[in-house]
Amino acid sequence: MLIPETLEFRTSSYSDRSDCVAIADVPGGAVVRDSQNPDREQLAFAAPEWVALLSTARP
């Protein structure tokens, strides 16, 4: 998966300000980072992994 140099992160409307992650869509998947520590390492998920995570996490 190719991750662009600059990413446009967004936070979920379900997140509160103290505990949330930020998500950026990338070709073929998504990148996740800690919104409280945006300079720390990011996690990249290929599309099938991201879909599986969301389907498990959503009620």
C-alpha cells in the first residue's frame, strides 16, 4: 500500500476530545493515529483489514 507524503486526518463524531483516534483514507486502505500524540507512529491498514476492523468494532 502506498501512503502519500501528506495525509488528511479526521476524527469520528463518536470520539470525545480526550480519547480518540484520527483516520486518513489512503488508496487501498486507511491510516490511524493517536489524535493526542499526532507525531507518534501511525498504523496503516490495507482495505480488507480496515473493513474487518470496522465490522468488528461497530455495534
